[in-house]
Amino acid sequence: MLALAPAPARAQAGGGLQVGHLFAADGWTTFQLGLDHRLLGPAGVQLYGTHLREERALGDRLWGGGLDLTLFRGGTPGVYLVGGVSGGFMARGTQDFWGSWSAGLGYELIPLGFLSLAAEARWRALTPGGRDGVELGIRLGAAVRSRRVPGPAVPAAPGAAAADSAISGGAVIASADGAGTAPSRPAPASASHVGIADSVVMTAAAMMGAGYRLGGTGAGGFDCSGLIQYAFGRHGVALPRTSVEQARQGRPVPRDPAALRPADILTFSNAPGRVTHVGLYVGDGRFIHSAAGGVQLSLLSESDPYGRWWWRRWVGARRIVEGP
């Protein structure tokens, strides 16, 4: 059984600017500017400074800071949960201090690997009283790529050197950046393909901690299909560039964890009728993929809070490397 050694990782951090409108009393415009940090799994925290302006001419002006906790924000496009507390002082108003709590949902879009755009809807309670209401906001976020954290080296897979020349016939030898023409059929079955599957997985694992880059196939980072193309291409199996095209390669595998083997390509969809993401299965319900946080190892599980997000979007699997 293939075992993955821990790979170097990157701390996930970033920042964000949010502008919103609080539908309470005469209405408020809200501003937040802060720093994000990824905690364990799908959880994150944001520390920020904030300013709230009541829209009437002589309205209150509030300044202060706050803390938000998030779940599932910053991994991939989709819905996330957010809630937090804030407070500070009044530059103009009837009281010296103010406080607030809020909770709600957001939807994040990721147009680029280092930028994110999200829309949020929260219920905000603001004291002094009588100012509670729904707050709608737009958030622009930016990921900060931190220094790689040292860790144990990832060993080469057994037989990896021999695997580089093991495929012939239907497979096309890829160039160093993973480019090439897709094989018209899966590589022929043989005992050596077990070693190739392990080698493909270990090549992808060695990239864990690399950053996300839209269109990336190596230098500077990977997107999801770029990582898959790179891992297979290093061992002589050429795959097309996009996730949609990769979802047509090889042969279909039942959507059943018991039917999966290491190096199967998992396909996901966040849009009806279209594959939008791919990952590389490594065994034990885990898969390697490149999402907005970079190359990472995730769990495919209905019972795991973060793994459930992927489980519900998992639509199929493709076997590129056939075993004996």
C-alpha cells in the first residue's frame, strides 16, 4: 500500500476589503479591512479594523475592530459560513462605545489564484439598540503566499526511475512541462503499471504546498488540471490540459470509494452538467488537488465537515493507468 510522507506546507494567509450596507434605521455604510489566516481544516479567522457610517447628515460615526470566524471560505468557489463580533468607540453619537455581533452566509468566486470576490449576507445586531438588521456586502480578498515551511522530504516511489520509460504504444511521451497529446486509449495493462500509479501519486505529493495559479502547469504554481497533467506527464502519460478534457480520458470507474485505486482521476462539478474540478486519488479516501489554497491533500467523506463539501460534488472517476 502506498504511504505518503508529510510534505512541506505553506501557511495560508491573506487579506480582504469589504464594503456593505446595513438595512437598519436610516441605513449604514460599513467598511472592513483585515487579515485572514487559515486554521485547521476548513476553518479560518479574520482580524480587521472597521468603520460604520450612518447615512443621515448628522448620523453616528463608529470606529473599531473585530474578529470573524469562517468555515469553507478560501478553498474553492461556493458557499461559506461567517460570524463574528466587533466593537469600538463613537466619533459622533450619543454613547462612548458600541458593540456588534453578526452571522450569515457568503458565496465566494475565485477569478484568479491570488484574488477572490465574495458576496455576503449577514444579520447584524448593533448596540446601542434599535439598529439591528440585514447587512449585504461585497468582499475583495487577496492571498499572500508565505514562505515554505520546512518538513520531511517526500521519498521517491519504488521503481519510479524505471517507470519513466515503462509506457509505450498508445501513450505519448510528454515534455518536461507536462504538455503533449492525449493517448487515444489507456496504456496497456502490465505489472509495471502498479509502479507507475505509485510514481504518479508521489510526483503529485511532492508538489504539496505549491501555490495555486490559474493555467499553471509547474513553475509558479498549478491549477487543478495542470497538477494532474504534470504528475502523469512526468512518467510518460500525456493528458490534455483542461479538467473537462481529462474527464474523458481512460475508462470510467464507478462512483464508489471501494472501486477506486491510487492514480485514478476524480472529477467534481460545481455547475450542473459540467466538470469543474479534478483531483488525484491516493488511497484511504484521500486525494491530492490544487485549489485556491494551493496543492493540498483532502478527504472524500460524507462524515467529515470539509470532506462532505467534496463528496457532494464528486461526480465520477477515470482510470488512466490500468493494473494487471
